[in-house]
Amino acid sequence: MKLIKSMPSTQILALKKIFIVLGILIIQSNLNAEEVKEVGKFKDWTTLISNSDGQKICFAQSKPVLQSPKSSEREARLFVTFRPQDKVSDEISITAGYEFNTSNTISAKTGKKKYKFDIQQNSFAWIADGKIEKRMIKSMKKGSRIMVIGYNKQNSQTIDHYSLMGFTKAYNAAKKNCT
């Protein structure tokens, strides 16, 4: 700990970038081991299928087109997932690329509609109510952009803007492959 405190801020930033890259490589190697297959790329959305231990998971995902603050590079994602073995469909989840501060609300806004993510665990958040998820998906099909607002452990706000171009096709492909 004393070693890190004595380092110049540029070295600390370089170390953080190395850990982020290592984390991404570990995640990608785990995904490859689980046989993740891209089903299609639909503008700003991608549909993927994972077969791991006989469990089929289909999901549509997107990366933000704009992130705030710009100074922090994060691996944020927005997902809609189908897990037929668990009878789960239309499950909306997000990751902002950091561990969430559980004392703040995570929300998504598209048009005049706002949705709250009720469940937070480490760097992921979910909506607890299936009816709300279906309403959010309906809004996402009609919209052009969705904004996700979260807070990190230091209580700093982040805003991720996702394009909804291609969402409906990606969503339909994920649903078709897992129903």
C-alpha cells in the first residue's frame, strides 16, 4: 500500500489500465471457453448465444455510444437475456464497468420513461419486476437512445448513453434462439 501511495499519478493510472486490460482478457477467455457464438450484428446491438454445461443463454447486448465522465474508460454494457432452462426471459441487466454504490439508485431513461434497477450486486444491476422489464423493452423498441445513470463507490455519477439502433432485431434474434 505504501508503494502505491509513493508512486506518481501517471504510474498509478498506467497500473489501472493494465488491470483493466487483464480483466477484459480474463473475461474474454472465460467466454471463449463457454462457447459464445455471435448470432448477428444489428447496427449498435449484437446477439450472442452461450452454451455452458448444457445451459443455453441468449442475449442482446450493446456498448455505450457516449460515456460521462469521458476521463474514465469503462467496459459498460446493457443486456437483455433469455435463459430457457431457468424460465427467464426479457431479463434486463447492466454493468457500468465498476462496482456500484448500493446507497444510490441506478436508473435508465428513454424519452419520458424512467426505470429503476432494484437489484445491485458488485458491478451488475437488474430490474426485479418482470412487468417493468417488458415495459422497458417496449420503450426501447420505440426509442432511439437510452441513458443509464449509476454511481461508483466514491459516489461519483456516471452516465452511459446507448443507441437503440438495431435493438429490435437483436432482441428478436435472441428471443427466437432461446424460445
